[in-house]
Amino acid sequence: MTETILLCTDLDRTILPNGHLPESDQARALFTSLASHPQLLLTYVSGRDKSLLLEAIQEYQLPIPDFAIGDVGSTIYEINHQWQKLDSWHTEIAPDWAGMGHDQITQLFLDIKELKLQEDTKQNRYKLSYYLPADVDTTKLLPEMENRLHAHGVQANLIWSIDDIKTIGLLDILPRSANKLHAIQFLRRKLGITQDRMVFAGDSGNDLPVLSSGLKSILVANAREDVRLTAQQSLAAQNLSNCLYLPKGGYLGMNGNYAAGVLEGVAHFFPETTRWLNP
């Protein structure tokens, strides 16, 4: 009997066709067919919280996954009719925050007027999220925040980005080990799946730690050229270039963008999966 395959995939602009390039018409239907196979375990890996994950699944008619890594890596859900948080993941990342939680970390920054807490739905015990002015001087602000965290023995990642549509800054504070790579490896070990039976798919710079880790990975055809070059250069330096697949298009008549690229990459690493599809 063929061993289970664990497919971990980013959502936005990887499975979701919410980028500038066109989607192949049949791509998401074939992706749903692949996900329905009993020997495939599907995990969505996203910065989205649970409500936004459910919104994407409904809006784009995606299959319900077996697991979801959400909230920028701070939460893992097991999905079997209900979405159940894995407490063991919080136990795994908790030591980074030295016994502190969301509310205690918040207290360290009450005097910084530029910080505005995001909605409650975007917070959890191990994720603290703020809005900031897009033009804030992060070269001064972020080191100051890091110094305060360090003084309390807190090991954290500060993830800064800008919402170009709303023209507002976004800042997430997470335990240092709450990241995509650690989360999918944690899940793989929990499930008892060997590394050679797992594959990751992504499209953007925040996927690079996984894409360049040596895990079997797919960088969809609609990805930015700079991400592609960075991933290739990193893997070449490690003699691991064969771990990354770049969809070329043509697989089942599709273009390699979004879900089509994921399917092409999965078939490259696991040729048996083509027989699992129902075109």
C-alpha cells in the first residue's frame, strides 16, 4: 500500500487565484479531486486566522483540509467536522515567551502611542497584532520593542508588513519558533510521516524559509522572480536544488499558476497522484 502524502500549501496566491496572472479553469476542481484521495493529507498554511480561512474556503470553493496552520504560524488546527486547536503546538512554542502570554506582552508596550491593537479575532495567547501608521520609523521602533522583550527573557519574531490597499502598517509579535517551517515539521512528526512523503507549496517571500530548507517544495509559476531566484540560489549553495520544483505549465493542459502549479509539482514528486485525479 502506498504511504500517505502530506501536502502543506500556502493559500493566498498559491491556491487562491488572487494574484495578477490567470488561473486555469479546471485547476481548483482537480485540486479538490486530489484532496479527496484517502492517501493524501491536506494542510493549509496561512497567515489568516480561522474566520478568514473559512471565508477563503467558502469564497473559492476549496476542499476542507485535514489540518490548518493559521495565525502566522501561532495556531495549528486539526479538522474533523470541527476545528480543534492542537494544544501540543502551544506547549511547543510557549517556552519562547518565558511564561508570558498575550496580555503580559501587551503591557510592555502601553506607552508606545503609534501602536493600536488589532481586532480580538486577530489575537491569541501567542500572537499579538498591532496596526501602525504605514510611514512609522521602524528602524527605531522595532529595535526598541525587541530590547524590551529581550529584557524580559522573551524570544520573539516581529513581523512587519504594509497593507497596500488600506495603506496601514501591520505588526505581528510571535514566539520565535512559531513559524511555517517549524509548524509543518512539528505536524509531520506528530503524524509519523517521513520527510520524503511531505511536500510544501508556496509563492512569496514569507515562504522562503520552507522553500530553501531542503524539504520537497513547489514554487508556483505565478511567484515573483526575486523569490524564485533567492530560493534557487539558497538551495544551489546547499547542493539541494533537486528539492525545489518550478512548474512550467502544460501539465493536464494547465498553465502552472496557483493550484495548477501545486498539482504539477505534486505529480513531479509523487507521479502516482496523476492517477488519483478525475479530469
